[in-house]
Amino acid sequence: MTNTLDQIFVLLKHWIIGFLPVWLQPIVAALLSVVAILAVFPGLFAISVLLERKGLGRMQNRIGPNRVGPLGVLQPVADGIKALIKEDVIPYSADHVVHFLAPVMLVVVVFMGYAVLPMGRNMTFVPMDAGLLFYFAMGASAELTVFMAGWSSRNKYSLLGAMRAVAQMISYEVPLLMSSVVIVMMTGSLSLDKIVEVQNQYTWGLPHWFVFTPMGFAAFVMFAIAATAETNRSPFDLPEGESELVAGYFTEYSGFKFAEFFLGEYVAMLSISGLGATLFLGGWSAPLAILNVVPSWFWFFAKIMTWICFYIWMRGTFPRLRQDQLMNFAWKFVLPMTLLNLLVAGLWRFMGEGFLRWVVCSAILLSAYIIGGRIGMRSKKFGPRSYRYAE
Amino acid sequence: MVIFAILAALTVAGGLAAVMLRNTVHCALAVAVAFAGLALLFLRLNAQFAGFAQILVYVGAVAILVVFAILLTRNSETPATGVFSKTWLAGLVIAAAVFAVLAWAVIKSQAALPQEQTEPQISVAQIGNALMGRYVLPLEIVAVLLTAAMIGAVIVAMHEKGSAK
């Protein structure tokens, strides 16, 4: 029974394609998986938008949407209908072809990333040997679409937003890759299925997730920071800083094209949360050995939604960074720490099994973070807060 | 074969558009299309690592750098005389000569290589092992070279900032 529930989607797919002639089966199987991805993640997008608006409302002492449907739960539906029937305004001087292509391409490359994510036991769309590399290749392509959107609008705010977004995404892509390399070093594989397999073991009922190792934890923190910046989320949402740039690179988009950018942003968030969960939090494996009775896909989606709630919490808590702080943070703190992490991961590998490597690796990382933090704080010369007013 | 024809047409069209279009940013985007086409050709040849690295490095980074360079430099407007330079004939001859030499080398090298009956299956893991084992010295030399280039770029940028003060 547990097994059937665990594999219910796989069995359903096999049951459906069983009715078809043999030559049609591979095509329909691929199509079914694509349809499932295209149905589930926009659904999650709607849920996370609602969660975000409600949650942010709570954090800011207001109610949030509560008019459409019971407790406002139908708000995303209303938003979707509104986006569909709004007029599609294209600026007169915009580059029409590029202006049209940018949102379409963004949504395409963002959805491509899901092809390699293992969403449950035997539930990877394309089990690829170089899955992680594929994922990052798709993530890198998204940068070009952001630039296309900003440049083709022929609007200074759009272009500034696009330049900020691209600079930020390139800078944080390096630590994102570097922190994932630690996991690749520990598993010896770029295949995301293999990475989950390695984590799906239990000692005394506790899982072997990489977040529970010293450099895995450090990499997890760095990955979470870089992932937030990569998806342009607060506190790294300078590219769309409303107070400075109207709406950043999608200022000149209206109607459904704007909705596509919105969808692209949230789907990218969900997908990078899925990658983070796969790399560090054991993907579809259960957090305790006894919880294995719950289906594997439930754990995957639960981890994604937990990550999304964390994002919302951060957005409600932190103020926006400044551009120079953003860049300095990426190149002078996050990148050196991920490089150190690579060294520690190598040390971990060559020290062999035992208690000693836990002590040594933790000590190196802890001392690096403490010393780095102390030096950084001292050089800033933090004193009592002072205010400067415009004369 | 049909897929190869489509991909080749895409790549060549991207390359041609990159040199023929009047708008410089359009050219840069066309180059990105050509890079993506090349990556798909690599994937068609079962070279996963080369294909994905091509997308990651060329579409993700090099195309962006090109675009930044175009936007941050002045006078990127197309001259009124059009995109063809006066010496296009000489350029064509040189390009054709380079292509001929490369094609000749590729065709000749077929005889020098051992004839393999089946397609070799090269996985990403094998490439990684080769890079970290047998070819570790060339890899390190390239790494040192790239680091030196990066430090050089930083020094050039710092000098300008210092003199401006």
C-alpha cells in the first residue's frame, strides 16, 4: 500500500500509456511528464503568491488579500484573469521582436530546469548523467533573457534594472556553482538522482543529508544566499527596486507578458528551492527513517514549500542591500568562503572515516567564519548610529 | 540527419545574422543563437559535457560580456555606409583560406586516428577523471594563465580609478 502510494504517479503514467500503440508510447510518456510539470508548478506558483501576500501582510500588521473567495484564497485566480484580459501595451520605440521573445524565452528556460530534478522515487523526467550541469546551463541562459527584456524596452529604468540584474546574477552564479561543487565532490557524481540516493541512508533513524556535515552546512548557507540573489529576491531585489527603478527590467511589460515574468520569477524560485532541497536536504528522502511510510514526492514538495516560506520570511524581515554592498558581499565574502569550503571538502575526503575529520573540518570552518566576521566588523568601525540630513 | 540539418541551419543562420545585422545588440543576440546551436550539435553527438559547458560558458557568460561591452562603449551605432567594410573581399578570401586549412586538417586526421567500430561512450565522469589525472598539469597551467589574466584586468581597472582621484 505504501509502495503503491509512493509510486502512484509513475504507475498512473504506465497505466495511461498502456492503452496506446508501442510506437506512440515514448512520445506520450514524455508529453505526460511535461504536462504534469506544466500543471503542478504554476499551481504551486499560485499557492506561493497567496502565501507571500498573506504572510507579508501578517508580518507588516495588515490583513492582506481577503476579498476574493473565502479568506481571499481565490486571489491568484482573479490576478490571472486580470493579467489575461489586460491590454498588452508595447512602447512605440521598443524593439518588437526582442521585446516579445524575452518573456517567452525566460519561461521556457526556467521550466527546462525541472527536467532533471528528482521529484520523488523514480520521478525524474530525464535522469541525466550531467543533470547538475544541465540545470546550471539553463539557469545561465535566463540571464540573457533578462537583458533582452531590459534592453528592448528602450527605457532607462528597464536598462538599468537589466544591467543590475545581469551583474548580480553573474556574480552570484559563481558561489552558487562553487557551493554545489562541494556536494559533487562528496558524491562523486553530477547526476541528481545519484546525489539523492547517497543521502537516502539512515544511521540510528537519522538521515545522511549533506546539510548535517560541516562543509555541507557551510555550503548550504552559501547556496541559500546565492540562490536568493540569483532569483532576485529580497534582500537582493535591487534589479526591481520599486523606489529607484519603477519595476526594473520589466517596467515596460503589461498584461500577460508581465504575468509571464512574474510566473518566471516564482517558478525559478520553486526550481532553485527544489535544487537546494535535492543537494542539501536529501531531495525526496524522508527526514526520519520511520517517516518513510509517507510518499517520497510529498517530502520533495514539502521541502520546496518550506524553502519558499523561508524566502517570504526573509522578504518580510530584511531591508534591501545597496549595489556596492551586494557586489562586495559576493566577491569578498561568499566566494572566498566557498573556495575554503572546497578545500575542507577535499580534506574530509582524504581524512577517511572517523570522528577526527568532524572535529578538524568543523574547527577550520568555524574559525574562518568567526575570524572573518570579526575582521570585517572591526574594519567597518561600527559606532553609535548617526544620521545625516539633506541641507 | 534531419535534426542535424535543422541545427546546422540554425547555427549558420545565427552566425550569418551576427555579421550582417545592422544593430550591434542584435548581432550579439544572434551570436548567442549560434552558440546555442553549436551546443545542441554537441549534444547531438552525445557530448553532454561539451554541450552543457558550451551553454553555461558561452550563452551564460560570453554573450553577456559581449553585450555589456557593447552597451558600455560609445559609438556602437552602425555607420551610415552599412555593415560591410571596404575590404570585404580580402576578408572573405582569408576566411575561406582558414576554413580550407581547418577542413583539410580534419579530413586528413581521420586516417591518422585508430578506426573504431563502435561510437565511444564518454561520460562526464571519465572527462573529470582524465582532467584530474592524466591532464592535471595542462589544467593547472590554464588555471594559472586565467588567474594571471584576471589579476591583470583588476590592476588595469585599479590604475584608472587611482588616477581619476
